[in-house]
Amino acid sequence: MSNSVYIIGHKNPDTDSICAAIAYAHLKNALSDKENFIPKKAGPLNEETRYVLERFNIPEPETIQDVGAQLMDIEYRRLEGVDGHISLKKAWELMIDRDVVTLPVVAKTGKLEGVIVNGDIAYSYMDIYDNSILSRARTQYSNIISTLNGNLIYGNPHAYFVKGSVVIASSNREDLKEDINRDDLAIVGNITARQLICIESGCSCLVVCGASTVDPEVEKRAKEHQVVLITTEYDTFTVARLIHQSMPIRQFMKREDIVSFELDDYVDDVRDIMRTVRHRDFPILDENRHYVGMVSRRLLLNMQKKKVILVDHNEKSQAVDGIEQADVLEIIDHHRLGSLETVSPIYFRNQPLGSTATIISLMYQEKEVEIPKNIAGLLCSAILSDTLMFRSPTCTPTDEARAKELAEIAGVDVTELATSMFEAASDFKDRTADQIFHQDYKVFASGDIKFGVAQVSSISKGQLNSIKQDLKIYMNTVLNSSDLNAVFVMLTDILNESTELLFVGGEADKIIADAFRMPVAVESYILDGVVSRKKQLIPPIMESLQE
């Protein structure tokens, strides 16, 4: 992630924003071997763009909906999980060795089973008054042997102590038989007679203290009675103090209501949750809920922001979500200066041309990088799309000249390519009003007024009329579900170079009437010669609102 740079166009991307991102990523990768430049898109493709990518055999960029910092962007701690069967003593040693206060308990499948913190272990020492808890915890004999630094004389170390209590065989010989019940775990000193009494009384496990061996008769009787026989050099007091530390951590670990996060969770959301919880460390899970590591408040300080280059826009409202949390390196655009701010100085190239693709094609020329045939096809298509095949007032001689040069490299005819693209964009069948509306939709603001403008272009007036009513209804849905003051849709007839402007919103009709010095309309405005949202619609609206 650290050497990846995402190149992204605006939300509801058009052909220019998608093709510019792909072409600029190709150029940047040709010029640098230190970073990996990856084109992304901030929304679904429209049909025109899909046609262009398929025609020139270019894969569709992946969608990224938020560039805010995620847990996958930080150096989280890849702390190895532990098995729920390990002893409390082993867990404590691991905490000290790893310098942590929390251990994740993970199943063999990789699923998180629970967490245990040092406080849980402390609680187990301070709050145990029940001498049968060792069996109720189903303590494995291997845990007992390890905790007591003991030696197994007889028995299966993988078996479990599951019945009875822990008893210290310290009574006189006459009372000892009454103290030991069947299935108990007896702790006894290095006295052969006492050891034999414990075995005859039916204990299931005998721990002999202060010894490394036992009398052969004791070993023989233990085998006959199927008693697990363990020796330890520790004295009886030490064994009595340590033996509860052999219990498995699953007896004390937290299983429910565990606060965990996923790799794709955003850092800001994680911080908010951490503020409400007193834990120091939290487990991280992947998309399959498998444990992958631990995160703490301290680690969030080492967050690496996503590196981003923006193309074809410089308005915050049009940028991918989370842009304020990203590290914006460059902006390549051909629109008016917008509201986007950066923390540090960046490379910002903004030229009054008809297409961002034109700027990028010039950058290939300036850097003396050869444009591949398929990239030339993308750039040419983007210029034709944004300039409406040179009909838009935004089109400059540079745009037209570059488009024709790129067409020659790509081996395509400008008129045929443009016509095919516009036909693909004009095919509205099987597409919802939502899809049509959002294929080229942007939000703008001036002072306290915020409005959205969608543009639908076609080479057929009849096709535009066929979707007008559905769009009118959908526009109200957009207005009612947002904080916008007005919503507009440009139905642009490419061949006749005119736009029918639909509107909804309390002041929408007056905004357009004031901007174009026209009588207030009821249904829509016919704007002859207006085909460019950027150059012919937005500027007069902004001027009117500022006045």
C-alpha cells in the first residue's frame, strides 16, 4: 500500500474522467519505477464509457468509494494468536515476552474465539476459593506438568482432569483416607506411604512434591489404578500456589461482546469506538472474520494516508468520499477552480481546454513518452465526448488537433468513433431513471445555495423525450433525499446543439430565469446553442447567485 498511488476522476464519472485516469496512470508508471500508479473510478460506468473501454480492450478500473484511511493502511501489530488450551502461566509469560497486555485466542480455523488480558489472569489468582475449579476448567495434564516444571512418570499428558477437587494430602495417615475422594487430584510430599494411601483412596492424579522419582511400588500401584503420576522438584507450598495457573485460558477469556474491527474499517470510525471502550488493544479481522492482528490507540498515530491524484475535477463535492483524509499529490483538470483544499503544496495543472484528456495527451508529448495505440484511442474518445465532437464552446483548436492526431495513432475515424460513442450513450432501454440521471451528475455550491446538475446527451431528440417524464419524477426523489436547494437535468441534443433544461426545487425556476434573462418557465427551459454544462450553464448560474 505504501507505494501505491490512486488516480481517480469525479463521482458519477464520465468518459473523460475514466479515460484520463487510465491514461495518466500509464504515463506516470512509464516515468517512475518507485511507485505504482493505479487508475480507479468513484462510481459506475455509463454506457458510453463502457463502449469505449470495450472497443479499445481496456479493463474497467476498480471502484473506490472512500479514500479515507483504513486499518489496512496502518502498521498494525501482527500478533500471533494463541490456543485456548494454553495455561494461564503460559499466557502470562507470552504477554511479558511480547510486551502486550492482551492475547487473541484463535481457533485452528483462524476464527477469533476470545481475548484474554492481564487483568483476567490477575483475577484468576485473587478470586479462586473453589478447589474443584481445576476440573471444571477441564485442565489438561500437560498444562499441569508444564506449570510445575514437572515430570510425567505414568499417564497420558493429553488427557484432562475433569472430575474431583485439588487436595493437599497433609493430614495424618489415619485421616488421609477420608480426605481423598475418588477422582481427586492429590498433592503429596515425598513420603511413599502417603503416596500409596492416596492411590488406594481412588485419586485420579497424584502430584509428588520435592522429588524427581518415586518408589517402584508407587509407580506399580499407579499403573494398576490408572492414576496419572507426576513428580516435581517444587515443594508442596509452591505447587499449591502454582497449580491453578495450569488452568486453560479459555476458562477466563472474554468470549462475548468483543470489540473487534475489520481491515477495511475507517480509522476515524475506529477512533470513535475506541473512545467509548477502556481496552488498550483490539483484534482485527478480515472479510471472512479470521483473525489477522491487533490494533491499539498508539498504532493509529502511525497511520499512512492513501496517496491520490485527482483528474477532471477539483471540487470537494465531486471528489471521492474521504478525500480530506487522503494525501492529494496532484490535480489535473480543465474546470473552474473549486473548493478543494490541500494541507501541503501540490502539483496542480489546470488549463482552459475542452477535455482533461487533451492536457494528458500534451503531457505525453512534453515527457517524450510514446502513446500506445489503445491509450490513444481512450484519449481521443474522451476529447470527442467532452467536446461533443468539437461542437461544444469549450472546444479549442488544441482539442481538435490533438483528437485528430490521437485518432491517427489509434487507427480510427473521428466521425465514426464519435457517432458510435453517442449511440451507445443514447441507448436508454433497460436503464432506470436512476442510472440515466447519475451517468453524468455533479453537485455545485454558491454561498448557501447548493444544487445538482445532471446532463444526458443524445443524437436523437426522440430518445430524450422518451425519458423526460421518468427523469422529472426521479429529480424530485433526489431533491427530497438530499440537502440540495435545486436539481437540474440537461437534455442535450448533440446534432441540433440545444438543451432542454428540466428543474425542480423551490427557487429553481427563478435561478434559471435570472441567469439567462428569460421569463419564468413552468415545465422546462429551452436553451438554444447551450451544450456545455461547464462553460454555458454553470457560469451564468454562479454569476446570478453571487449577484
